[in-house]
Amino acid sequence: MCSSKKEPIVNNSIVNFTEKDIDGEHLILIEGKYPLEFEFRECLNELHLTLINTYLFSEVHIELSEYIWKYELITDKEKDLPVLKFVFNLSRLPFYEVRLINYERIISITFRDSFPRALFNKTIVIDPGHGAFSEYGYDCGAIGYTGLLESEVNLKIALKLKELLERRGAKVILTRDKESYPYTPLYEQRIRIINDSKGDLFVSIHQNFAPENRNIRGTEVYYCREEFENLALIMLTDFCKTTGIPQRRICYEERDIIKEIVRIPAIVFECAFMSNPEDEAFLCKDNNLEIIAYGIQNGIIKYFGND
């Protein structure tokens, strides 16, 4: 858990709202003056978006439509903050994707009638990095300067990613599904789980740390066989396009877990740098971890769609 939370930005406002149809999809772009604090929630055929401490700029006009059922500005009495709420219709186009653009200033929501069938009957193996006990104690991975634990972040992302992939027809195997649990599989056990899975793809989820330079930020994807270079590049590109986190690099390196994998395309995903204040602040928000899961999912869809 984060020991501190970034205070909401005073007087944030929506400065642009765009709604349009593109190639059978419906796109909504919501742009804030500053990075947006937000929450998403599904309820029956509705998608609820709450923008915290946010007004609607006086010159921005929003028309109700078959996609936008309702929007209203209310006051959070407990925190004495303005809250802008939207209700979107999912019965018209039931599937949607969410992306963050321009350092969280823009929320992009794309509605469509179906998702690509690229994941149907695929087996995806996900390793939420760290989080095991051994004779050396508990492996929490990196620890951020706010007290954020890498193992907790990795697991939250993996659980959300599992949900997203299963909704799109994939079979998902996790190397662990608990945090701070004495029976979490150790490294050797995870290798056996992965190699016995007959999976179509393996993704190990991690966060980076560079104490020697806290200015370093962004996403890195590691691979250890030349034939997986294109996989790493696709995953990095779509991930950063979705999350707004800067691209850093793909890297050929025999990382511990992927060098042991046989017959399965395998990568290590270093989503962000916990040593960087901006990246760590991003990772502290559960809603952003959901966006990270969307980013990994989008890369997986793109990879299998290119088969």
C-alpha cells in the first residue's frame, strides 16, 4: 500500500469533449486541463465514469446521445470536492476499451460490438513477479519511496489481466494468485507450472527500479530469443499507446525466468520505474493498474492477430 497519496489537483476542468464514429466503432475523448482523477464501474448495461475534483469548462457542451445517457456535476460532501459523473450506454455497443493519453490528461473510450477473436482458445500464462516465501524470507520485489510493494502491484495487474483475457475467450494460468501467502509457488515450481502449461504465450509482470537515477522512467520489455523480438516490440508499442507511459526499450537479455521457458514465446514486462516519482504515483492508483492490464491485453491481442 502507498503510505501517501497525491492530493487532487485544484479546479481541474474538462476543456474538450469529442464524440465520433470511426470504422464501425464509437470513440469518446475526454480531455482535462490537468491529469484526471477518475473511477470506472460497470452496472448492468451501463458504464459509469466518475471524474474527481473536476468541473466542465463553460465553453464545452455535451449532448446526450444513444451512447451518453447522463452526465451531472455533484459535490462530494465528505471531501467537499466537485465530482463530474457520466453514464454511458453499453447496450448499443457492449464492448469497450479504455486508454490514457498525454500523461493522464485524456481518457479515450472506444465502444465496439465485439472484440477480435484472436484470443479464442489461446492459453496465456501470467507470472505476477515476486510474492513468494523461501528460506530467505518474503520476496516483495522492489519497494517504492512511498512504501509501495512491487509484488502487490504485480499481482493486482495480473488478476485484472486474467479477467480481461478470459472475457475475450482465452484460458489463463497464473503462477500465483495470492499475496503474502506462505504456499505461493517458488521459482522452481513456477518454472514447472509454465513449462507444463502447453501455453501459447508467457508474460512475467514486474516493475523496475533504478536508485542511481530517479529521473529514469518508462516501460521496458525483455526477451531472450531472437524470434521473440517482434513480440516484445508489439507488446511495448501497444502498452505505451494505451497507458501513456513513455516507451523506454526492448532488450535482449537472459532474464532468470524466461531463459528457463521452453516452447513458449516468453517476455518479461517491466511496466514502470518505482524509483521514479511520476511512475510510482501512477502505480499507486488502482484505476491506473487496470489501465496497465488493458495495455498488456491490447498487445497480446495485436500479437495473436498478426499470426
